[in-house]
Amino acid sequence: MKAIVMTAPGTPEVLELQDVPAPTIKNDTEILVRLHAAGVNPIDTKLRRRGTVYRDQMPAILGCDGAGVVEAVGAGVDKFQVGDQVYFCAGGLGLSGTGNYAELAVVDQSLVAHKPKSLSFPEAAAAPLVLITAWESLYDRGRLEAGQKVLIQAGAGGVGHVAIQLAKLKGAEVCTTVGSQEKARLVRHLGADYPILYKQTSFVKAALDWTGGEGVDLAFDTVGGKTFYDTCEVVRVYGDIVTILQLDPAEGNLKTARSHNLRISLELMLTPALKGLTTAQQHQTEILQQCANWIDEGKLKIHLSQRFPLKDAGAAHNAIEAGSMTGKVALLIP
């Protein structure tokens, strides 16, 4: 089969289109998926630059997100049949025999959900990782409740644009940071109550003014660095802040968070895959199933801003690393 192979850590040029052996079903609960598209995420670019989780199993195929059609099933598969359209977040961390920058993928049925009928394959492939990340951050880590006020950093980004919608589905009020008027229009279309143009005004002052000086109940940081520490100033006393980035002590301190008695949560949706946590992985599949229902009901949208042919995976990585990304990126697999 054709696949994008990473032969060594480095620049996007290390991603090469090659012919490689196709993966095969080895366990009774696995399914073989003919991939039509793969999502491209920042984690892919980080693994490409720094090296994969399984560095002794190079070369590797990246890509955690995929969408396609079931081509074969193991003897114990009872949730899918040949011809089903599916989407999932699985593999792509460097483990041999996994990865979705390819024509075929073998995945355990427990990690797979039926694709939203109303989405194209590229849109569906762009969805799983960000849906799970936003859900776990807002609902599981942040314990979001109806009527609460939320600040979402980078609301026009991949995670941010679905986080806005999930917060609104829970009945929350949402303010969010954006870098342009075009992005402000997008987030308003997705349900945001108050876009903050952070390049023109202090998001700290704007969010505090929006809450009458009290602060938001929950802040969701998708930017990291100094932004995380500044965001702590926006959260009310005894509020919550969730970040998907590693804290950098060089960028600030937790003095404000401590004085406000904030509950700080760290979100890494890949933890269940990295540690083999079966129950947590099943929860993530349930998230995809519920989100598929909401998407088909018109309650949730995926904004796919760029599509690249599989052979141009390097260009897709360049687009993400250039920054200021709106929505998601996907690879089209012929």
C-alpha cells in the first residue's frame, strides 16, 4: 500500500511517500479500514520533529485520526461489518503497524465509531482528536455546568472551534480569543457570545469586564506558555482552569492561581492509548458516538480549512507549524 513514512526525526522533508506492506488483522476484534482521509494534528508535527513515542520501531507512519470504509473484520467483531463508514483516533504514535497517513489501517473495534452521515470523509477524519480533547477538557476535567461562563483560548483553532460548540451545548456562555475579524465572525457563527480580539485589547481586561469583574467559572487554555499564567487572572475564586499544554515555569508562576484557589487540570487525550487504559478508551469511543449524533442533528460542526493530497503531507505539516491555523487540516487518500 501507499503510505507516508517518517524515516527519522526532522523537518517535513523526512515524510516520504513509499510502498509499504499492508497491515493485516491479527486479533479477532480488529477491523481493516480502507482509509479515505486522515486528520493532521499538532501532535503529528511534534512527533515528526522530536521523534515518536516508539523510537525503536522506525520507520513510522504518523496520523492519529482516520476515516474510511471497513474492508474486513476479525472473527470476534460484532459492532461493524464490511462496508460500514467509520472514524476513529487510534495509532500514529510510532508503534509498528499503526498510523493513518496510509491507504489501510487495522484498528480494534473498541476504538472505532460510525462516521457521522452528514460529514465527508475528510471532515470526519479531522474530527476525532479535537472532539475528544475538547469534551474531556470541558466536561470531564472542567466539570462544566449549564449557566456557567467560560473563556476558551484560540476559539477559531482546531480544538477551540469544537470547544465553543460543546460549551454551548452544555448551556454555558462563551467568550473566546481570536486574532482577526474573520475569525471573530467564524466563532460567532459557532455560537460564541463574545469574541475578544486579543491583538487589539487585553483579553484579561476584556474577560473580567464581561463577567462584571468576577471572572469566568472555567478557562480552557489551548495556547500555553505565558498565556496560561495570564489566563489564571481571568478565573473567579474557586474556579477551574484546564490546559492541554505542559506548564513552563520560565513563563510565569502560580501565585494568582493559588490566591484564587483555582483547580488546575491537565488534559492529554492520548493518555489512555499510551497507558493501555481500556475503560478510558471506551469512554473516548462513546464521545465520538455522541458527537456523531450531534453532528447529524446539526448541533455540531467541523470546520475543515485545508485539504492536501496524501503525497503532500509535508506541506500540511508546514501549514500547521506556520501558526494561526483556522479549524482543521486533512489529508485526502485516493
